[in-house]
Amino acid sequence: MNILIITVDQLRWDALSCAGNKEIRTPNMDRLCRNGTRFVNAFTNAPACMPARSSMLTGRFPHAHGVRGGGVKLSEAEITFPQIVSQNGYHTAHIGKLHVQNHTYRDHTVPHPSYGYRTLQVTDERGTYRDPYLQWVERNYPEYAEAVRVEPGAVRVSKATDQLSAVGQFPAKASHSRWVSETSIDFLRKHGQSPFMLWTSFFDPHSPYTIPNDLQERYDPYALSLPFQSGATPENENEIRRKKANYYTLVSHVDDCIGDVLDYLEASGLSETTAVILSSDHGDFVGDYGRWGKGKPEDPSVRIPMIVKVPGIGGGPEEVDDIVQLFDIAPTVCDLTGCMKPASMQARSLLPLIRHGKDPQRAPFALIEFNFEVSRINAAEVFEKTLRSSEYRLTVWSDGREGALFDLRKDPYQLNNIWNDPDYKATRDELILQLLYRLIETENTLPARTNPF
């Protein structure tokens, strides 16, 4: 079984029409959804790029692999699923954003650690460095080589503006997403006849929301609803609507590019032998609660899409309600390729749920972790742990502040903190105990013990 993993950076779980969103158009991701299994309650392991992607690569929680926030590199001693399948004869490739190294501060003249990949074309930001993407633009569209650049750290559109959202001075054909899809298709064309595991990793719609200039009419900002509790005023409503429209435009542009890759799979016959997994590292508030970006434990930030299409598996559910997490992709790939899951891997394969719609051994909650003091070097770090079940969300912090508890059945938008409500004391205490048990049972087991003492 070949493997194609598609990740769409910062894609929130409900920014797909197959998830019930009537405003956005994502026909190609919907195509996967129709032919595969959609996991309705999928969550990241951390609402930030580096820890989430490190968990996906290793199948381990952030407190185990050590990448607890931005600015912490994934150890090359960690066992990754590309390493495992590569050792079993697969041509492993990563094209696009990887971001398990500190890309803003990394010397880009030094080869990137492979983490088990045989082919590695990493472009962690859009045109910030002279990486494979910018070289592609220079070769094919030299007139746009400066226009596609963003500031290091993926915060601003360019040196000329502080905007988080703008119309770029380049067309869709020169976009980072187009480079990812075309380079992925080129890999499939060259290596599709041998067993392969390809991770096609889109940077969009990660901020800054810079849309190609020939796509600016794709969404009418005033045809879109305002974000939930956006804090919109007559003075800033236009800006909020424009940002949301630009985010949706980038999602639809990525969907176009995904469609090209899926079309090639079908035209080449590879779709019959290739499992496709679609997900995201984390979500984006897109104006909900007056916020943009990620880094918080509310659903827009931590809930993600997860769609899996496996040829030859029929009769399973079209949708699964069980809680799953991003790092479950790692053991799923091991299962699909017939590889042994290493003992260090803490995640569970999704295949039992895909085949039977149930997995009695799966935990009924997600554990989500984050260290949000990521911008201050050597500062005192504040650790955040969240336990998210279908009924409750519990969040605790390491700095002694009051915790958070929400009854999701009565309060799905998580507005009423019932941490100190006496009616929920027993529930709160039980969830804290479950969180403690989960942290203990997933304690780091690397390096492995080699002697009695």
C-alpha cells in the first residue's frame, strides 16, 4: 500500500464544506470525504506548528518527545514513521512545510536533518529563504521572485507592511501551494512505480493570509458571516470580513491544488493502491472570540480535520465520532505499510475505527499540551495541559492560575467556566485524576533501558 499524506497548515476542522460549512467551497477535500472516512472529533496534540508536527512524526506526546512549543528542535534520536517505513523498502518523501527545526534561526546552507526521509524538499515559509520554492519561482516566474516573499516568522506580508492579510502581487501559478502540488506530482511521476510514502505539506492558509492577486474575487467578504464574538465595530468590520475572506480564499486555493494531485493519482491508476490521509497540524480562530491564529485550547485552535481513504476497505462508517488525535497518523501509516509499530509510539492506529467503527482500547479523550511562553528566550515557561472529552474540556496551567472547566453539552462555545461550581466538583476532580493518569502512563520511555542497572 502506497501512502499519500496531505496536511493543510492551520486548517480548522469546520473550514470544509463536507463538515457542514455552507460558505466555503472545497470540492476536492469533499471528494476525499465522500470516498473515505471523516473523523468528526479529531484534535491536535498541541495548538502550534512545531510540537504538533513533532507528535505527528513520532506518534508521541509533546511531553515525551520534548518539543513543548516553538523554538525547541525535534531530536534526531527520535524514531519517526518515515524512518520506519523507509527501512521497510519505501521511498519516503516530504514536500513543503516540515517545521520541526527552528527555521527562522536555522542556517539554511546546512542540509536539513532527514528524519527518515529519502527525498526532502523543505520550505517552512513562503519565499523567506532561497529554498526549493523560491528557486522554483526564480526558474519559472522570475518576475515574481520578490513578490512571493514573506517576513521570517510568517507574521507579516512583507517589509513594507505590518498587515496579517493582503492581496499579493503574484498570481496563483507562482504560489507556494502550486509549487507543493506540482512538485508532488513530479515525485509521483518519477517514483510512483515503487512503494512510496509521500507527505504533501501545504503552508497555506497559515498567516499571513496573502492571496494570489488573480483570486481576490473568489469570496465576497460581505457574503460571509462575521466570526463568533468577533468584537466587530463599524470601524473594524471591513477588516475582519476581509481577513476571513482571504483565509477562505487560501483554503479554496489549496483545495484546487489538492485536486490536481488527486487527479494525477486517478489518471495514473495509483489511486487503487494509495491510501490518502488528509489533516492539519492545528486550527485557526479566524476571528472567533476576537482572535486570529492559534495557541489556545478552544476548539477553533485545537480541533482539526481528519479524513482517511484506504482502497479495498469497505463497509466501515463514513463518519466516526470517537475522539482521535493528529499523532494517530504515525501508527496508522505503520499499519497500512505492514511495519512494526515501535514501543516508543504512544498513539493508536485509526484502522480499527475505519474498519469497524469502534476501538475499545482507545482513550475517550484527547490530551492537548502547549507551552505558550514561546517568544521569550530563557523566560519562565508556562505549561498548559488540556483534557478534552466529548462532554467536558478541562485545562490547567503550571503557574498556579485558576483552572478552566466547561460542560460542552450545555456550553459548546466554552464561555462559562465552571471550575469553582460546587455542582461540578466531583467531575472536576475525576478529570484531573484522568489527566494525571494519562500523563503517567505516557511518560517518556526513551532512551530505552539496555541493562538491569
